[in-house]
Amino acid sequence: MASFTRFGALAALSAAMFTGCTSTTPATSLNAKSVTVNAVSAQGIGQNIGQIQLLDSPAGLVIQTNLTQLPPGPHGFHIHEKGSCAPAEKDGKMGAALAAGGHFNPKAAPHHGTPITGHLGDLPILQVETNGTAKVSLIAPRLKLADVQGLAIMVHAGGDNYSDHPKPLGGGGDRIACGVIK
């Protein structure tokens, strides 16, 4: 019975992570961090599009988004290894927020994956409503606020299939919004 209970709890946590929970209540803990998120392009850091609150909980890092002006649909959502949203050059071409580096991966996981199996920076998909808003609460079960301070949080143009196939890093593609976790 104990293994069934653990499996049930894991299934419930996984369901909450992958579907998200709609919430408009901001994090109120003293150890919560508010992150300003800006649109990004190869030309630089653009306008403020909202806030993300980060808060430790017994289930992991709670991520509460209050974002606007994003394209509707699913978006790859990750913690990146450097605390910068500036453009940088890759393969002779400037790219949006490339100064943030790759996904946060201090344990050298060999592949991109789910928030449970991949890089530590792999977060649940960010679902954006048809009006361009994303007001959701998500959980990163393997992270704590102390793990991500000084890093960047990123929204990608496309979704994320939690695999490196058929496209690398889930197929999220270009970086469209970014914030530095101070």
C-alpha cells in the first residue's frame, strides 16, 4: 500500500507540473523572489512583459507567472546557466538572449527531458492563453530558490516535447522573453 501511495503522490505531482495550475495570487513568502521579464530579440532587451515569482515549497520551487504579450500556445520554459538576457553571437549571427548560455545543467544530465528526468533547468511547459497572458503556477520539483539565484529564466518561441528529437532541447527554438533571477 505504501508504494501505491507514493506512486499516487508522484502521479499527482506530475499532473500538476505538466498541466500547470491557474493562479492570480502572487507569492507572499519572505524568501520569494520577483523576477522582471522582458521581451528579447537579436537587437537587445525589449519592453517589460510581466513578472515571475519564485518561492520555495516542500514540493520544490514554485514558479508563479504573470506575463503578457506572448504568442498563444505552449512554450518551452527553462532556467539558463548565466544571469544575462543580452543578445550574443553564435555561428556568426546575433541571437536573442544567447548570453544566458544553455539550460542550467550542473549535474551534467546527458539529455534534455522533463522537469524530473532532464537538466535541472528543464521546467514544465508554459501555456499562454489566446489573449497572450500566462498566469499560472508551476512546480520544479528538483530546484530550490538558492539553486537558481543569479541565473536567467527563459521563454522560448515554440513548445517543448521534453526530448532531443526530432529537434534539440525540445524544439523550443528562439528565445522570446527572459528575466534574471537576482
